[in-house]
Amino acid sequence: MNLSPVPRLPKMAQLSALAVSFSLLSSLLLPMNAFAQERMLRTLTVTGQGKTEIPATIAQVQLGVEVQRETATAVQQEVARRSSALVEFLRSQNVEQLQTTGINLQPNYDYRDNQRRLIGYIGTNIVSFRISSEQAGRLLDEAVQVGATRIDGINFTANDNAIAVAEKEALRKATQDAQAQADTVLSSLNLAREDIVGIQINGAGTPPIPQPVANFARVAADESTTAIAPGEQTVRASVTLQISY
């Protein structure tokens, strides 16, 4: 018996057949890919908020001297004398981040009968520093006795370690808040939360607590020190989650 060989398709025909097969396979997979893409597009984006309260244990103080004299030379000399005594005192108290924040010398005019008359000069020298909130009241009183004539302001904050711990706690609360929001929305629609496909940390902020100078209360009757209540500092965080369902 003679067996005839099976005829082979030309090379171009083989390539055409493979192309047809690939096209058919792609057409079968297309609905599956479209379904997968549709599933990935089903996401819910929520932003959670978190905050933590921590004691403000550090006072950032700005104070200095202001002098009025008839001549600029007299003003400068008196400002220099008082500022040197003040800075020396602050250094003896081991304050932190002591630095000069402003020096100013300007003419002082008197305005009467629509006329301007030079009556002298005003000079200022302002310094800033950090100290424990518990010591701030006593230090302000002693600084005035040394030569300070003005208190420009005071801000309260927590130390760096406490802020770092509070920021992590605020982020944790913000994340939990975002998840709780997603669960509330999805459960009301009879849907279930699946995977978290995106996370964005919007940051944690720790603004200092300003204390107006007018709120400093001195009880002169019993010579008590200046009463200062630093309060608590609020650390806030925000987290955005993209959740599939």
C-alpha cells in the first residue's frame, strides 16, 4: 500500500492561520478583560480625619526693650545696655534657641497744628527663645526686672517627640475614620468593601497655640508670678483611601 504524504501548507498560509487563531482567541478574551476593567473601576474614594490632643510643654517667647530719648545716640546706648543685660540673664536661665529677631531705630514725631515736629527717637531690640511652659511666667517677670520693657507674644507647643507620637496616632485615627465612612456608604447600598487600591496621606499638622499678651494676668497683691495656662495642642491628620467594592 502506498501512502501519499500529507500536503503541507505554504509558510504564508501557516502564518495566516496563526493570525486567525490569535484573532479568535483575542475576541474570546476581550469580554473577560472588559469585565476585569469594569471591576477595577468600581472604587470608592473617602477621606478620613483624625486628631490628637497633647499638652503644650514649651513656650516660644518674644520680648525685648524699647527706649525713647531725645537723640539717636542716647537711644542706641540705652538699648544696647538693657539688651546686653537681658541677653545675659536669658543665657543664665539656659533658654533654648535664643536669637535676635528685630532691631529698629526710628524718629519720633509730634503732630500738632498740622505740623510735624521731631521730639526724639525710639529704639527697639527684640529677642526670641524657647523655655519650659512651667517656667515661662517666672521668667517673664524676672526679664522685666532685668530691663525688658515689652512682651511681643508667646506661643505654646509640645516637644518634638510628643508631636511625632501624636502625628502617628492622628494618622491611625484618620485611616480608621476613612474605613468607617466607606463601610457606612457601601452597607447602605448592600455592597461590601474589598481591597484598598490607593492610599494618600495628606499630612499631619501641628499649629502652635498663640497666647495674646493681653491675657497675661499678674496678681500684684501677693506678688505672684505671671499666670500662664498653655493648654493642649491639637495634632490633625488626613488620609484618603481608594477602596474597591
